[in-house]
Amino acid sequence: MTITAPAGFEAAGIAAGIKQSGNADLALVVNRGPLDAAAAVFTSNRAQANPILWSKQVIRDGVVSAIILNSGGANCFTGPQGFQVTHRTAEAVAGALGIGAGDVLVCSTGLIGDQLDGDVLEAGAIAAVAALSDEGGEDAARAIMTTDTKPKTVVVGGQGWSIGGIAKGAGMLAPGLATMLVVLTTDAVLDSAALDEALRAATRVTFDRLDSDGCMSTNDQVTLLASGASGVTPEPAEFVAALTEACRSLALQLQADAEGASHDIAIEVVGAASEDDAVEVGRSVARNNLFKAAVFGNDPNWGRVLAAIGTTTAAFDPYEVDVSMNGVRVCHAGQPDRPREEVDLTPRAVHVLIELHAGDAAATIWTNDLTHDYVHENSAYSS
Amino acid sequence: MTITAPAGFEAAGIAAGIKQSGNADLALVVNRGPLDAAAAVFTSNRAQANPILWSKQVIRDGVVSAIILNSGGANCFTGPQGFQVTHRTAEAVAGALGIGAGDVLVCSTGLIGDQLDGDVLEAGAIAAVAALSDEGGEDAARAIMTTDTKPKTVVVGGQGWSIGGIAKGAGMLAPGLATMLVVLTTDAVLDSAALDEALRAATRVTFDRLDSDGCMSTNDQVTLLASGASGVTPEPAEFVAALTEACRSLALQLQADAEGASHDIAIEVVGAASEDDAVEVGRSVARNNLFKAAVFGNDPNWGRVLAAIGTTTAAFDPYEVDVSMNGVRVCHAGQPDRPREEVDLTPRAVHVLIELHAGDAAATIWTNDLTHDYVHENSAYSS
């Protein structure tokens, strides 16, 4: 059910002919109300795709009735012609639904630098409206997939209300939203300001801490739509907790399906002087290719962890740091501790615990290993 | 002849038994004078190996008589015991040469987090002194190799004086010196202040612009020794030019032998508002795994270049940027230009030209592609 689990939403996922493969490539989610409140967060990449430029205008008033998402092309670095296709897509949705185009968000994902065919998008948008169903969430989840091997969905229940979500993303996973498209729906009664606050709180500790390959996308967007159809207004803290749970579930599904990955790595940094320090340290390790290649080879090469930490500005003394890998403390106070042979990195899940002994703050960054398959998939993406 | 080409230098390279393979693993370079002036630059990684901690003290007075370098172990994160091995190695060299240990630089390279055997180092140091020769430069170049497939050497001649150099480094190539050990010698008559100024000027535009895999080492050191044996004092600009030429040659040799690489990529950024901007943009592209994997697949995926530029703080408008790959302008003003099919990326040398149209500054960053062999070599390094 996913995004159509909360009351008040319809969705569709169709093959509009954007992908040469003939696979599903166009998703539509419509908020039937009674509310039409929404919030969204966008990529922090300064090179932003045309649908991002469009959607940033649409979200300004916090009113959104529909969101249309295409795979098969990012519509980025495509200039005025590309922007026109985005605009035309929104107009087609609006015309078929009898609403204003200014209430229609647009998302795109795929290869950067290729033009999309406006005729195909317009016809697809009209077909998607005709295919809307209150059980269309799964179809929508499939239609936004690119190199994803499986759809990512979530439903989290509250007291008389619920949150549903779909996500796509398998490569270019990095902050500024872990390069992905996410749609979250809820039938809770919340205005756009409350939604915005909750969405920023939830993404800050979930999607923004997923850093699969250090590459930030031009098309990231996470959208939260509220229909108010449950008639229930949850406590803010309760809603944030449920939304965070939904976002964490989707983030971990993205990690588990990252292109070519053979390990899911959680880098937990504790004893940091600040949360920012903990995030910086975790991210520096997550982006170290030598460390990531070592994990691929089941090699507990903790020296590469410390070498990565040394590139940060975080407060720490190299000769006070402890490092554990899958429960074995291999480095204590910056010196060898347990023999590295005791570490078992054969499971897919890898836990690296870094104790900085510089304070009380902590953060966990999720990443993947660097594998032959990652290289292969990304060397052949556009061909 | 390499580092023994300039008059006044002797060198040796021997198998001291540090490497289990039995390959050469200990190099020694001795300055016979009449001058004993020196300068050195070190890794900017905050996690610094014991030989770095030692050598920073030695270089303070600008007087260096010898430098000993071992492969087979980085002696990093090895605590007081590791520092004692470094100290003992310097003392052994000093004792055999009849000089003070405070005039002996020490460098180490290899796996982080393993202790070196002090007895082996001490015996090796004494044996290296016995093996000194004014034709020992090639042996020294071989003894510092780790995963290098070939020694890196250079000789640049001046008017009555010359510069020689050796370098090692094949992985962990990134700024803060491109993770490597380099020894440069000259028989020019220059004091340590002049050497320091020249060395910083030369490394800034050579080794500091080599960024093979974004990973910064804990053991980087570039050392310049002057014997004054030629009796000639070159013009400062002339010496800097020759030293820069020597450093550029060694940097490009390092790039050409980078672990597992199949392409040598020069990322030339022009039209930048400042040189710092140009370097930041070049480096962001050089560190983008998706771009690097695409080059491995001979795929001119220029969207990944622009997505990487978008993560920087450099002054630019995404819709003014031009990108050319191996001579074909595939992106003009942030939009598709020539078809990507016209780009031939099959040669090992790849030239990416980025025109920001934001000013007059420029810089070139050298990097490599991300290949199956890179992943393989670095997943198996410590095993």
C-alpha cells in the first residue's frame, strides 16, 4: 500500500515510453484532501535540475495537490528546453486533474544532460491521471526505479493516522539528501509549517547521514504530503518520531540496494566534541576509497580509518582514539590492540565504532563498500 | 644516477629484511657537502606517523646530513614503541657515519598500525651505510617502492649544477603531498631558507595537484638536500623552475603508476575567479567516483563533471559552464553541445577542460580512473 496506505491519497505508476526498455517510468501521487499541505527538502548541489528549479517555486506556499516523478532522464543541464518540458508536464497533470499547475511538484531521475521528449511526458501525465487508484502505491514505487533492484516502501502507523513512503536511489548516494527521490504521505492533520519542521528534523538524522559513494546528485527531493483525512492531529514529537522511523527505514533500504555494494557499513562515532564533529569524522571514513575497498576484501584495515579521521577538522588526539570493527577493538589509544585476525567482516553488516574521547556527542553515518560491481555498474551507466 | 647525479651525494638501497618478500626495503641518502642545507614539507594529515614526528624536529635548523627511508611498514599509530624504533634507526645511521642523530631524517611507508622490528632496522641502517656509493641512486629508488611497479627518478640540469630526485607512491595519492616519499638532491649552493622557499613553490603546483584517489597519507614527506658541491649559486627563479620541472616529472610518474589505473586524467580548470576556486573545482571532479568509473568505461559522462562542480563553493553559474573532453566540447553554457559519441576516451591520457567563465585563474589537477584493479589491489593490500 505504501503511500496510498494513509487515507486521502491516490497513486499510479505506468510505462510512458521514456525508458527504452519499456519498463515503468512515470509515477503520480495525488492528494485528495481535505488538506493539501506539503513540505519538501531539496539537494544542496548548486547544479540543480529543471524539476528542482520548478518544485522550489511550487512548494513556496506549502500547497501541493500532486507530484509527478519520472525515471529515464534527469532533465538536468538541459537549459530552457528542459525547463519547458518540466513546465509542460506539470500543466498536463493539472489539466487532467482540474487543478493549477502551480500546485504540481515534478521530479526527474536518470542520466544528466539528455533532453526529455515533451510529447512523451505530456501523454504520459494524462495516462497516469487516468490510472490513479487508491491502491497505486506499489506501482508508483516501481515506476521511479532506475538502477534500483527493488522498490523501497514503508508504512508507519500512529494513533488513528499513518505515514506511507516510497523511495528510489541506488547510486550517487550522498548528502544533500543521499541523491534520491522520496515521497511521503500522511493522513494526519498538520499544516505545512509543522510538516516542514518535522521533515527537516527527520531527514537530518536519516537521509542526510546516508553517504554511499560520496557523490551528490542534482535531482534529490524528499516530499511530504498531508491529506488530513484521518481527522487526527498528532503530538509534534510523536509525529516526528514516526516520520523519522519511516525515513530511517527508507534510508536503510537505499543502503541495502546501493549499486554493486557487498557490505552495509554503519560508522558510529562517539565521544565527539560536537555532533558536527561526529558527522564530519563519520563522513570522512565513509568517503575513503581505501577503507571502502578494504571492507570489500573483508580486511579490517583500521589504519585507513585513522588516516581518514586525520583529514578532518574535528577535535581529537590521534593517540587517544579507539577503533572497533564488528565488536573487536583493534586500536586502543592510537596503537594496535586486539589482532586484526579476530575481526570477522564476512557478514554484509559491518559496524565500525570510533571513540574519539573528546566529548559526549555522537552520530552514525551509513555507507557501503567499494566493489568491482560498483565500478562496473557506474562505468556502463550511460551506455 | 638520479639523486646521485648532483655532486656531493652518496646513496644505497638494500634488502634489510623488513619486507617478508625479501625485496629491497631500506634506502639511505647521504650529503657529503660541503653544505648540509635542507628543506622538507610534510603531510597535512593530522594523524602523523612516527618518522614524520621525528623528521619535523630534525628539519627545524635546516641542517640535514642523511635521510633513511624504509618500505614495508608505515610506523604509524604505533605509539612510543614505534617512535623508539624511528629514533633508534636515526641513531644507527648517525653512529655509522660519525654524525649526530639530530641531522638524520627518517621516512617510512607501508601498512599503518604494525610495529617495525627495531633490531632489523638498526642492522639495516648499518648495512646501508656500508653500501653507500656515488652511483647508488637507482638502488635507493627501488628500495622505497611499495606497490609501485617501477622506480620513479628524475635528473634536471642547470648551468653548472643539477637536481636529482626519486619518488615512491602508487596508492593513497592525494594532497597534503599526494601520499608519497620524495627525495630531491642538488649540488647548487643554496641555504636552507632558499631551499624551503623553492620547495614550497614547486610542490604547490605539482605534488599538491596530484589527487589519484582522494586519500591522504599519514607518512608523506618531500625532502630537498643541497650539497653545494657545484660551487654555483643559481638565480632563484631559475632554480625554482628546474625544481618545479623535476617535481612535475616525478608527480606524473606517480600518476602513471597509480594502483590499478587505466587512464591518466588531467582536469584543467580555466576561467576561474581565483586559483583556489580552480583547484577546488578540479579536485571535486578528481574525487568523484562516478566520474572516475565512467572514464574507466570510456564513457564521456559530462553530467557527472557538472554534478561534481555543483558541490563546490567556487564562483560559477551552472548555466555558463563549458566542458570539453579530449578536445570535444560536449557541454556549452550548461547544455548539451557536441554529441558524446564524438569523444574518444580509449587513449590512456584523458584531458577534461572546464571553462567556468568566472574570471582569469586556472589550475590543473591530475588524477586517475576508478577501476576493477584499483578495488582489487586495495582490498588485498594488507593480506
